[in-house]
Amino acid sequence: MLRLLLLSLLLLGVSESHAQLWRFYRHEFSFGLGIANCFTDVGGGSGDGGYVKDLNLAATRPAVQIGYRYRISPKISFKSSLSYIQISGSDEFSRNEGRKNRNLNFRTNIYELGLQFEYYFKQEPLGKLNTLGAKRRGHKGPEMGFYGLAGIAPFLYNPLGEAENGNWYRLRPLHTEGQGLEGGPSEYGSFGVAFKIGAGAKWIINRQLNIGFEASVNYTNTDYLDDVSDTYYDFSQTSEDISALTTQMADKRLSGARGIPGGIRGNPDNNDVYFNFFVTLNYKLAADQKIVLFSIKRKR
């Protein structure tokens, strides 16, 4: 009876020690490459905007990310990241005839600081030791962890547009919809905030190395990622000197009411959305594994 009790206590201690191993691997650094796309007023597919059928895969652009993750429990982590994300759109490739005639285009570089909460609904496995030929008993096939995420992402952006000469110009200083001019809407800035929601997965290689897959949708507080939001502005009502480049970039319609103010240029009712998908290489900082194993033996 005494032997059985001692054996039970020993097994309980071993199990408890193993369950606490995650504490040695709290800190994780990541580097990711990915792609990005968006729902804005410019470009898109055949839809009227903001729906899956309005997605134009040809507008997919690259994204890069570096990040740091801190694990506070087996199922909860916080991640901070710096990302460079490019989005673009062109009415030229839209299957919506109204947009095609509008003939606008843009590309925008987004510099994002991401802060996100992660909950692992399938806990991230510990993984095997980082030694050559190490294996985990009872584990066959890939070890995976899955999580959901939510967070906030302040970002900087500055939309560009292509002129008839083939050069790209910053659109915000041109006030293409009369932003900041008499009778026009307020100027927009270069700073925005996105609220993100998404999901991710991790493929565990060993206790310190894993490959991640993460996708998020980012709902912004601006409608000007593409410099398009409302109506065509009447530049004749302002006393400001308006450049030829401004009038060219403001109204590029191929036919019909070109040069006539007041027509619909965008939809101010919906803010812009961008989304991204990253494949990341993640590395956990940890004490020398001999120290980790020695600590476990002491707890036993």
C-alpha cells in the first residue's frame, strides 16, 4: 500500500513538472512573409463593395512582419508586431462597369504596429527536445496548436495614384475630393487605427522552433486608404490655386460626366478594410536545456 502511494505521488510530481515546462519557453520571436488584399472603394470584382465576390485576387500584394510573443499561460499569449503591408486597387480590372468607367487606381503602403490577444483553443504542444534524433513517445505525425486572435493596430499610410504620364503621386496633398477646401470634407491624416480579428495555427518542430500560419481581417477607422470616399468636388468654388495634376487625379472618368462635379466617386458609409495572411518562422528563447532538465529533476 505504501509503495503504491509513493508511486502515485511520484507520477503526479512528474506529470506536474512536465505540465509546467511551458514556463521555460515564454518568450518567442517571429519573422513572417505574407500577402495582403483589401475592400476599399477602388477596384474590386463585380460586386458593389465589401463582399467576398468583390475581391480582386490580382490586387494581392506582399507583406512582411517581425513580432514578439509572450506566453502568460498554457492557453493565453500576447503578441506585438511591426508589419509592412502593401495594398492596391484599380478600376481598370474591375468587372463592375461603373467602376471601370470611373478609372481610378491606388497603391498604399501601410506601416502597422500590431497588439493582439491570442487564445489557444487547441493548446500548443510542448514539442520534442532540441537534440538530434529526439522523439516524443506516443506522438506520431505533426504536432499542431490552433488559436483565435483579437487586437488593435495603429498604422501609418499614404495613398499614391498613377497619373497619365505613368508616374505615381501622393494623393493626400492633392485634395482630390476637396478635403480641407471651401465646401469640401475635412482633411484626412496619415494615421489610422485598425481593429483586428483572426486565427492562426502552429506546426511544432521542436521545443524552440515552429512554423506559424496566421490570417487576420483589419477593420479601419478611415475611408481613405484609397483616397476615395464621397463625391466629385467642384474646384471652381474655391479661391485656392488648383494644379492641373489635382484636377487630373480627381476625375479620370473615361466617358459621360467627366469634369462635372457632384457625382458619386465613392461610398462614405463604409470604412476601408484590409486583411493579410502570414507564414512565420518562430523561435522561443529558453534557458539551456540542461538547466531545464535539472530543474525538472529537482521538482521531482
